[in-house]
Amino acid sequence: MRNALLLLVFILLLTSVSQAARSAMPSPSTGGGRVDAKAEFEAICRTLLASDEPFYGRASLLRLEGLLEASSQVPRDEARLRQQLGRELIEQGNPTEAIEIVGRALELLRSERSDSPDSPDSPDSEIRERLIATLALAHVQAAEDENCLQHHTAASCLLPISRDGLHPKPEHAKRAAELYLEHLELQPDNVVSAWLLNLMRMVSGEYPQGVPPKFRLPTDALESEAFLAPWPERSIDLGINTIDLAGGAIMDDFDGDGLLDLITSTSDHCDHVKAFRNDGSGGFEDVTELWGLDSQLGGLNIVHADYDNDGRLDLLILRGAWLFGHGRIRNSLLRNESGPDGIRFIDVTHRAGLAAPALPTQTAGWADYDGDGDLDLYVGSETLPTDDFRSLLYRNNGNGTFSDVTRAAGVANMRYAKAVTWGDYDNDGDPDLYVSNIGPNRLYRNNGDGTFDDVAVALGVTRPESRSFGSWFFDVDNDGDLDLFVANYEAQTDTVISAIFGVPTRGDHALLYRNDNGRFTEVSERMGLDHPTLPMGANYGDLDNDGWLDIYLGTGDPEFETLLPNKMYRNDAGRRFLDVTSAGRFGHLQKGHGVAFGDLDNDGDQDLFHQLGGFYPGDEYGNVLFENPGNDNHWITLRLVGRRANRFGVGARIEIRVTENDSHRSIYSTAGSGGTFGGSSFQQEIGLGGATEITEVIIVWPGSGTVQRFTEVEPDRIYRAIEGSPILELVTVPRIEWPPSRPVVGAH
């Protein structure tokens, strides 16, 4: 198997062609007139498809097809060509043709092989091993296409595999398992092949008996560390399981009706953003075209905020990440405007001053860093060795436009940014900025005068220094200050699988920095997070309304072999995180990207929306929505309305003082959208555990510094908190009853 992380290899190999690639990319207009966004992005789609870009481009496929046609017919040489072409066909979404081409190569090789073909010293052994692995993978992909997509159920691809998750057409899975057994004869220590053998036997109903003991995954390997009631997967029932490649996800109220809607993006530069309006009657309406989002193609991530303080949530689509020399594609700032048919998103990127420079990115964060009452924007750029792309800090001018203040503020980063997050780690009243990089991370302390100082080295938060990924500030131990989570993307697929098999592994795991009065201590080992997971999309929420924030990690990398369960960790009262993946039925095998938490059905607990899909064109999948089954714990939801502060109170510090089991405790929350690869609702949904009484609610508003205290507040209610108002306003919303689960054949 090729290296599961091609990222740095691609950087080194492809930066030499970056100048030519950029010159070939269509250049959008920088004028102030109306932009034909769809035509602009369709041109980019065509350019990428025709390019040598390693994920989307078809140039390599066409080249290999031409070489095969002109092959000298030397069996070994032709076999190598067929193996490479087969891999390209899998990546481009044609496993059936890959099976034919690679199968023919094996036949050619076997017809000419020596008397000892299985010997490690045989000249054919290496290419034979590659052919078998590629052919097996093609059957895996064909099995997923035929079953998980074309005959999709709510149990598809969920570990542990249940009866409803078995493949109704198991032929490809069975053939893949046979080939992995053959591959393991050549490479008995290949844990990836052993893992995929077990998976194929699981989905065909032949596990554990169909796996030889020496390769068998222990039947208890996937057990959870604690109990959690199963969360049913409801995307099919609600009609939101649209098929996409990797992208972002947002859950929030975009049309102002008090109900949470869903919006997703996709890294497929030939496909568009999608929107689903919560109809309040147990379903969702596809409003992509109605809301004007069908013209917005591509976008590995998407973030939301009310940048113009008009009470309507706007969108920012981020583009160009991982395109290695082809990624100078502009982002899109979409203003949410009201019209006769409801809302509509208008592309104001050029007008706002955010269209240029167009730099490759997948990450951005909003905060009022200067305390003037509107949200400013930081965009993290992917800096290549030959291109000094700076990350960008845009100051909100308060009139719909932004000014680039990066150099004056001292936050250019000049590293390969994968995540940015804002948080007031030192409790001095202004937000600080953490940038997660491939390379040492940065923590920019806000000096309060428009400038920042990088204090990451001084505070010991530069790690992981090779490949960091998603990150966020949150109060993991409810002590009133912000701790820091940083995902680690250094692990290889075989490292993660070895850990699942119970084999000790090296320390490529997420890092959790506990905050103690502005100083940080790394506590991932004592908190139970010291094992490799390979996370991409990730976010946090409160699974059980106990008032302690839990973590969900969407796992994977671009490679097709990387079929790993996404992971859920329950916070055990700030003492430790417990793996509850299998218990809660969260262990989806498809590659996990945008993650959003929120109370979609107004029953007082947070549901979980997850956008799934890979990066190659052939690795698409549908969204999933896990419904919270609920429990007896209490909760409170606050909808913030800033007056001097920004409209949605982003950055507000909230303390809920409660009485629980005859003792007193405080539960803390910081207003925002959660992690850095997925946007949760801006309404603050706060679990209260077994609290029988709320003694006080304290809100410290960002920027203005206004402090409000409220008493006589009831649990299990939704309140509107208006800055400066002496009371919390009770909000009444209907509880939504979703339809019962039903099997659906066909996800397209």
C-alpha cells in the first residue's frame, strides 16, 4: 500500500510545477460588478479534470491508458502498467474496469511465472503482491458501491456490523477476502490486509469463522469502555443522505424560524453546496436552489457567522486545500439576504474585499479580536516550499467590507495551516488565536492593541509539530478557563489498525493541553486519548447532557484502504475520556469530515450530523445523522442577542451555577460553533446533569465586557438572552417528531 499520507510527498513532487499550474487556472474577475459564480467555478472544474492534479485530475489515467495501448507486451512490464492503471481507475470511481484490467494482469503474470512464483526472491513476487492487493481493493470498492451506496441501509458501514449491515450482494466482499488471504501468504505481517480481510468477512456474514486465527481480529477488540444507549442513524428517514466527497457541515437556523437547518459543502469542484431546511414537521426540504447555493461549486470546508450583524447567518466557503499547485481558487463569502421567497445567499466576496489573494485553504475562524462589536476573520493558508503564502487576518470595517491587517498584526504564520481557532485562553477579555500547522503550531496572544505575539514555544503548545490537524479551545474540566485540543495526523493507517488489534504503537495521538491560569500541561495520556486515530473532521458536544464536553473524531485519509471507524469519546466528569464508539453505534467506516452537534428536533439534547466522503472522485458517500436517544439529565438552551457585542454573541463566556445532589457546581460554555471542521449551532445548548435547580446564569459579553446575572431560571427551557436586558426571555418551540425508521434501497 502506498503511504497513507501523501501530503508531504506531493508537496515535494509537485511544487516544481506549481507556477505552470497556476497560470493555467482560470482567473476570476476582481471587479466590483456582479460575478457569474457558476460559470467561474465550472471553468475551474474543467481545468482540474484535465490537469495532472493527483486527486481530481485525469491526466495520469489517460497517460496510463495510452501506455497500455502501446505496451511491448512483455508480461512483467504490462502487469506493472495494468496495476498502476487499476489503481487510477479505483480512485476515479471505476472499480469494475479495474477488476478486469488487473485480473488480466494476474493472468498474464501467472502464464509466464517461474517454477517458484511464491518465493520472496522471485522476480515476479513484488508485482504479483501489488496486483493482488490492487485487485482486492477494487473488489472492496465494488462491494461498497453495490451495497453501501446502491442498497444503502441505516446500518451500512457501521461497526460492529449488525445483521442489517450485511451486504445483500456479498460476492465482491467474498472475492476481496479470498484475495486478502492470498496477499497475506506473501505478506503475513501486513496488518492493513488483515484488517480488510476481517471487514470483508464481517459484511459477508463470515466473521469470525472465515478468518484464520492468526489474522483474526479479537471479537472484543471493538468493545466500548462505558455504556451509552445506541444512537439510531436517521439520514435516510429524513432525506438528507446526499452523496458527496469530503466537505464541511453546518447545523444552524439560517431562515430565522427557530429551527436548525443543515448545509454541507464538498471538495468535488464539479458539485455544489447543498442546503436542507428543517420543516418543523419531521422532515427536511432541499432548498439548495431556492437559497441560491447551486452556483457555489467545491469547498472542502464551510464556516458560518453573522459578519454584518443583521441577525441572519452568512456563509464562507473555503477552497483550494490539498490541490498542490492548483489550489489558488477564491473563497466565497455569501451574504444571507431576505427576499419575497424567503432567504437567498448572495456572493459578495469581491465586494467585501475577500476575493484576492486567492490562496489554498480549508480553515478559517471568526472572532471580534478588536472588541468593536463585529466579527473579524482569520483564514489559514497552505504554504508550499516554493510559495510563501501567508495566512490572512481581515479586520471587519463595519460596512460590509474587510481590510487585510495581517502584517500589522503579526499573524502571517507562513506555515501549512490545517486549522485555526479563537479563544481567550488567558481570560483577559480578548480572543487569542491558535493555528494548527503541518509544522510547529502557533499560539498568537492578543495584545489588545491590534497586534499579536506568538507564545506557543513559551507555553509548550507547538506539538504535534509534524502533522497537526483540527483543533479547538473548550473547557474540558469545567474550571472556568479554556483548554486546548489538537488532533494529530501523523499516524499511518497500519499504526491505527495495529492499535485496534491490540499491538502497542508509537505516540501519534491527539494532544490535550489543560489550562491552569494561562499555562498549559499536556494531559492526553492521563485523559485516555493516547492512542492513534488519524482524525480529519472533528468537533465536540455533550452526548448525555451531563455538562461535560465530549469529543467526536471523523477518521481517515485519502487512501481507499483507510476504512477506520470514526470515534466517540465521552468525558467522564473531567477525569478521563472513555471510548463509547461501539456502544453508541458511531463507528462509521467511511471517511469522516464535517461534524456538527445541535438539537435538531427540539427535545433538549444534541443530535449529531456528519458529512462523509473521501478526496478521490471514486470515494463518495452519504451524510449521516445520529439521533440522540435522550436520558433523564436536564439542560438549558440560550440564544444570545448582542447589542454592543456581535449579534450572535460569539466569544461570550457563560457560567451556569446549579444545585446537583445537594451540592453546588458551575458549568461553563463559550459561545461559538465548536471545532474547526464542522459548525455546530450558535445557540448554546448546555447540559445540566442531574441538577434540580439553576441558582444563577452569568454571561460575559465579548468586546463590550458587559456582565449580566440572571436568577429565577428554570431548567429544560430555551431562553433568549439580550445584551442589556434584565431578564431572560422564554422561547417556545414545538418538539419535532421524526418519522419511524424505515429501510430504503438506493441512496442516490
